[in-house]
Amino acid sequence: MSRLAVPKTYKLYIGGAFPRSESGRTYEVLAADGSFLANAALASRKDARDAVVAARAAVSGWSGATAYNRGQVLYRIAELLEGRRAQFVAEIEETEGVTRAAASAQVDEAIDRWVWYAGWADKFAQVAGNANPVAGPYFNISVPEPTGVVAIVVPQDSSLLGFVSAVAPALVAGNSVVAVASERFPLSAISLAEVLATSDVPKGVVNVLTGSPAEIAPWLASHADVNALDLVGAGALDWVSLEIDAADTLKRVLRPESGPDAAAPALGRIAAFTETKTVWHTKSLR
Amino acid sequence: MSFLDYAPAPESRAILSLRDSYGLFIDGEFVDGRGEPFQTISPATEERIAMIANANAADVDAAVAAARRAYDRTWSKMSGRDRGKYLFRIARLVQERARELAVAESLDNGKPIKESRDVDVPLVAAWFFYYAGWADKLDHAGLGANPRSLGVAAQVIPWNFPLLMLAWKIAPALAAGNTVVLKPAETTPLTALIFAEILQQAELPAGVVNIITGAGDTGAALVGHEGVDKVAFTGSTGVGRAIAKQVAGTDKKVTLELGGKAANIVFDDAPIDQAIEGIVNGIFFNQGHVCCAGSRLLVQENIHDEVVDRLKSRLSTLRLGDPLDKNTDIGAINSREQLERIRALSDIGVAEGAERWTAPCDIPENGFWYAPTIFTGVQTSSRIAREEIFGPVLSVLTFRTPAEAIAKANNTPYGLSAGIWTDKGSRILAVADQLRAGVIWANTFNRFDPASPFGGYKESGYGREGGRHGLGAYLSPAPIGQSSASRGALGAASTAAIEADAPAPAKRSRVAKPARTAKTTTKGSKR
């Protein structure tokens, strides 16, 4: 006798909790064949603002953690994801309508990217910073520091890999993130949030909004407490207006990318959300 | 007669051989501008120095076209070694003509000759010398092997360090292989035009550097020009914001060095003699016309009275007057407009309840002057604690604990610089970690060096100038598949991601832009 399945309610992920949208709205997520999969939360302006508040509150703890610690926390995400491979493969197969092999490849790649970026956490500053030989009796050193709160419109044509590729590099240096998931494929992002919630990632470091990027992104682009805006997955939106909105508070902006290599692993993605701080100190025997 | 009364010791103007009028420097030649010429005056006397050409949109077109030709035909094809040699030549010519440049700078800008002679011009030479050596070593700039120049750089600079800002912009741009169209500030074009003569002496190929003079509309036309690949701007946050909007939706890379409201934090164990000198240097250097000026003094409460008394006594010895006099400490305010802004904000300080103290000094009859001023009893909410005054005006606030000092220092949308004064090394490093600012000076202030990256957090802009980081702002990583093993982009914030030694990459493409597509379709030979 076949067993009746227990379907999951997909909600938002804000400040380490899984609330429904405060607006009470949901939208239907359909499988590739058009059949009903789930009602995902349709996030509102208020949800976006709540997510920014949670992200801001998380900045000092996450950026203040040692780089070694951040590396271990990011690596642990890969460990947990590995243990839940089957769940993600099945979810991707269903939502994207791809073969098991393709879904497996996507999950493998996502796990490997967490591992790659985890390894950068305690090395990036060595590569991006340096001592400066100034002409005078001064100790002078430049180091990269996290920018703060990064809002990301993740790649829209991928369930898991696009999300990981955009979110992981922003976390390496100690930023916290508000990510707008793929509108069509939002389920893996929320399942990943469950991984994050049960890993060692502090609450608020990653916040996930599902719904309409066209509706949510303008509120994030114009939010004065957001420091940087990654438009990697915003190519189909009016992203020029988003970049213009972001200029009001001089946010750091990454422009859209497309194709299979959107948000490909790169040191530049870590660097884009850091600020170089240069400290001078006098030298003296007295 | 007090010990402070010295005989006048003016630097001679005879070293200058100025023309009555200057044209635009386009494609290696001085040409007439098509806009209405304007005069540049000495802010110390209000006398005309020379007439200056005014570039209109057609002139901007011509300058950008010249830069593009020079990029395509000459500069992008030249070896890094030869580009470096041109930059070394320029550095040497600046040193040879250093006194002339210093006199011209003080005349046109109003800053004391001892600053233009001992700070501005030596740093200009140092900047070219430093970046000259980078030109054939770009593989080590931090972007992987074979990084690419960007093309034509549009550079708009302010009036506070006219020639130094020119060097900060031109030296890394040329070292990286870009060509340049630079617009000096309307009130301080003189040294840029003498610099153009130096480029002729250096036999720099025509069109590699073009210098066009004019006002804000000339700058806007240059920044918005579709033939430009890179925009570098130093100036106010307001204009920087407008530029960020103007370039949105284009492929232009941007670096912005904008305003500041730096906190200079003095703990009660600070080396007090050095701290007093550092506070004075921090806010009264260059009449306070410094984006990274230490305009907010945060002093620990128990030493507030002592520090303020000693500051007043020190400021009473500063000599205000003729910028060309070698004994002058405080020169002229650069323009009437700036003087009025300083006056207006100071009056607001009084109206908001702060106590104003002004150093006793004679103000010359002509020209624009503002005596060194201290405000005490300043509230964090006061406009003189929040807004950039860009003049010789210091706002004094107090704190009790390090945590309070950090909170107050960071309580600003700006984040360019900060100072820390204490004898305790561990406290310096801990406080420096917590300050959200791009340059931190510990037991010193307002130090600059071509090897040291400079630039802001938050609304003080993005990108760095100086050092290896400053070079990266004029480069992009090699296209995928054309770089070697060591990769990684450490450039400005607006770079697109590049590939790395990581899983996956193959080919990438930018999404076609909605709306503004037309703007970027006619770039022809770009990249």
C-alpha cells in the first residue's frame, strides 16, 4: 500500500527563522511539466526591509569572526549539503525538468564551490592586501574588509548552483547577504536555507527572499542600509534603474551576467564586496 | 614687535613664464576652445592670471577622438617598458621644473608655497616615478597574467590639489596602457596647462594625454561621452552621485574619490605635543581644503580643556597671508563661492549652539580668506559635525570610552579617513579595525605616498588610488583562456567577475541592456 507524502511548506528565511511573507501572499511554483509543486512565499517590501535589518545585525559578528572560523563554517555548509544530495537532486529534477545526471552535476558543482570559497576565507586578505613601502618612517599596510550588507539578485535560470555561486563569495570576507532567489526555481534556495539554519552560519548572515525580483529588487537597491548590490541575475529586469537607485547611497554594484558561467568562481567576486583599508603608523625608537 | 613678526619672504614669480591665454591641449597641441573663454584668478589678490579656453561638447568629442586614436595606433601597442620610460621622463621633468610648478600652484590655488613646494610637487614627481616602474610589470598587479588596459579614461579632478590630483589620475592610467582626457577644475587650470608643456618636452606621443578646461558642463560631457571606457572622479559626493547615475547601464568602469568628515580621535594617553601638531596638520593643512581632513576632533573628555587650550595657543602662532611668502602657514580660500560656503556653515554652527573661537590674525584686504576656527560644545547632530565644510574649521566633540569614540567616528555617511592618537599600540590596532574608513593614520595625519592606497568606504566613494590597488583600477583581467595559472581580480568594485582556478568556467557574456543600449553601440575599436 502506497504511503501518502507529507509536502513541505516553503517559507522565507530571515534572521535565522522561517517566516511566511508578512503580506500573506504566495505564488504557485510549477514543475517543468506544468504540474503544481508548492506555494512559495511572495515576499513584500516589508519582508525585504526585515531581511536588511537582520543582515545588518549580523554584520559585526560575522565580520568579526576569525577568517579561520568563517572558512570552517562555510566548509560545513558543503558537508551538510553533501549529506542531503539526494533531496536536492530530486528537487532540481522536478523543478527544472532536467535529467538525474544533470541535476546531480549541478549539486556536485554547488558543493564544490562552497569548498572552493571556504578555502579562500583565511587567504584572501593575504592575496588582496599588502605592506606598502612608503617614503618615510611609517608602518603601512593595506587589508581588505567586508563592505557590509550585500543584496543579491541571484541567477534566475538555476535552482541551486546560481544561488550558491552568487551568495558564497559575498560571505567569504564577512559580509551578510539578502538574496532574492530565482523566481521560477525558488525551492532549492529555501531548502538550502534549511541547510544554513542547521549549519553553523549565524542567524541573519544569509537571508532568502522568494517572489518577484522585479517587485523586491528596487526596495533593496534604494535601501540606505544596503552597502552593495549584485545584479548578476537581474538581466531581465530594468537593472539600469536599479543601478541608478543604488547610486543614491553610492552602493558598490555588480552588473548582470548571463550564460552558463554567470557568477563563475572568481577572486574578483570576493574583492567586489570588500573595501581596502590602509593603516599608517609612525615608527620611532622614542 | 613679537617673535612672530618676520620680514616678508616672498618666493619670486620671475621663474614663471606664463602666457596671457591658454588653449585646450588636444592631440599634442594647444588649440582654441569653442566655448566662451574664462579667466583664472589668484584667490589671494583676485587678479587675473590668464585667460583659459572653455571646451564645449565638440571640443570634448575632439579630445576623446584624439585619445582613442592614440590608444589604437600608439599607446596600446607600445611595450610596457617604453610606456614606463615616458613616465620616468615626465617624473624627471616635473622635478626639473618643480619650483616653477610650485609657484604657479600657489598663485592659482592660494595654498602656501611651503606646501606646494614641499608636499604637492614632490608627490607629483613621486607618483609618476612610482607608476613608471609598474608599466612593464602589470602581470604582478593582482589581476593575473596579461591584464588589459581599459581604453580611454575620462578624468575629472578638483581644485584643492590641482597638480597632485592630475598625477594621481594620469600616472596609473598611462602605466596601465590607457589614454587620457583630463579636465582640471575651473578655478585651478594653470598647472595642468604647464604640465601639458612638460608632456611636449617629454615627447609623449600626441593624443595620449589630452587636457581640456572648462566648468561642470564640460566635465559632465566628458564623463557621459560614449567613447569613454573609464571614469575617474575626485570631488564632492553630490557630483559623484550624479556621475554614478550617469554611467549606470554602460560598460564604463568607475572610481570615485568623494567627500569626507574624518574623525581624529585623541585618547588621554596620547603623545600630546605630537597630537596637537597632528590635529593642526589634520584640519588646517591646505586651508582645510582636503577631502580626508580631520574635521571632527574627538577628544577624551578628561583632556578636552587642555587640548583645546593648547590648540588655541598653537593656532595663534599660525601666519595667514600671501601664499607665495615662505613663512605663510594659512593661504587663501580657493574661491569666493567656497568662502561663502565656509561662512554659511560656520554661522549655522553658532546658530546651533556651538561656541566659535577664531584665531587672531589680520585678514588681507583683497582676496578670499578665513581665519583658523574652532568650534567647541558641538553636538553630533549639528551640521558642522555632519557636513563637509572643506575649510579651516574644526569641530570638537568629546568621548569617554573607546567604544563611544568608535561609535561617534563611524556615525557619518562618509568613510574616507580617520586618525587615532594614543601611546597604546594594542588600542590603535583594535580601534583601527573598528573604524569604517579607507585610510587610518595612527599618531600621524594627512600622510600621502604613491605606494599607499587611498580611497573611501560608504559615501566617500569606491576604488582606490595609489599603490598596486590604484593600478588595478585601470586594468581588467585577461579574457578567459588568455591568462595563466595565477588569476584573480582585485580591481574596482564595478568590475565584472572573472574566471579563476576553480570549477567550471567556459565563456561568459554580458546580458544585453534594456533602455540604454544605444549609448554603448558605437564604440568601434574598444578593447
